Amino acid sequence: MSRIVFATGMFLGLALASPLHAATLVCAPVAVAEEIGTPGPLTISAADRELGNPVLFWIDTETGDLQEHADGGDRFITYTGRLDRQAGGGDVFLARHAEQNELYRIDLGVSVHPFQRSVDGALTAIGACVPASMGELPDEDAAPVWPFTYKRGKK
């Protein structure tokens, strides 16, 4: 009986301390895959600036608030919006952005949360998320991906 109580107490303690309760995450892509025609997907590194403007984003997992930072934008936060939470089940945060027809899936069950961001099934970004304040860059040693090339520019 004491083992059950201990295991239950330990599980509840871990659940309360789990990242599920970290309301805001910063997420960075490591790759983008885009379906082009019928041959199959093309995968590119989202961290390579020559291949486009990588998008770093923040999500408040409780309210659905979304902020984005695209490298090369005219201001630090280049987009704000709101996501509609979906039933993800378990440790999965699932939300849809109706305006951009995007689906966000974040696994909150591990310390560095892998994410998938799909646009109508055609474009998919994958990467990782970590707890952070909305609109704030984490320290490099706490960053979701490495190398972490995102820097706050001049205001």
C-alpha cells in the first residue's frame, strides 16, 4: 500500500512540475519540409538564412496567444494572433490557426518539446520549444535548438 501511495504522490508531484504547466513556450524550427508535386517532400534547414526567413514563435498554451519573429522583419515581433485549442489528449498541445490554416502540435511530455507546424498539409516545420516569457529570447544555454542564431536587434 505504501508503494502505491508513494508512486501516486511521486506521479502527482511530477505532473504538477511538468512542462504542461509552463504556459508560454518559445519554439524554433530546425527544418522545413514542403511537398512539391508528386515525387516527394523537399526538406531544407530553416536555420539557413539563404533559404528564407526562419520563424521563431511563442505560444501561450493556456490562452492560445501567438507571437512570431521572422528574421529580416522590420520589427522584432512580426506577427501576433490567436490559436484555437483542439483536443490533443495526454501531453499533446494541439491548436489550429484559422486565419493562416495552420495546425500546431507540441509534445509537452518531454523537457525540450518537439513541435510540428503544418500549413494545410503542404508545408511542415519541425523543431523544439522550451518555456520562456512571451516575446523574450531565452539564454543561449536554455535555447530550444542549437546553434541558436536568433538575436534581438536594435530597438
